[in-house]
Amino acid sequence: MKKVLLLLADGFETFEASVFIDVIGWNLVEGDNSTELFTCGLKTIVR
């Protein structure tokens, strides 16, 4: 299984990140289930 780490900079737009989250998520539902998404951050709250 491939692991994907999504890095988000301060001030990112939710819409910008949703494209990647959606594509990877659909791979788990409709695809071959070969990827897993991880996110991490230095802060608890993302603004």
C-alpha cells in the first residue's frame, strides 16, 4: 500500500486541499485500495 502525506501550508484554502483528499478517498472506495492518506501539522487548529 502506498502512503501519501499531505502537507498544508499556513493560509491554505480548504478547496485546494479537498481535491487531493477526494481523489485519494475515492481510490479507497471505488479504486484498487492501494493508497492511504496521512496528514500532520505543527498546530492543533488549522486556520
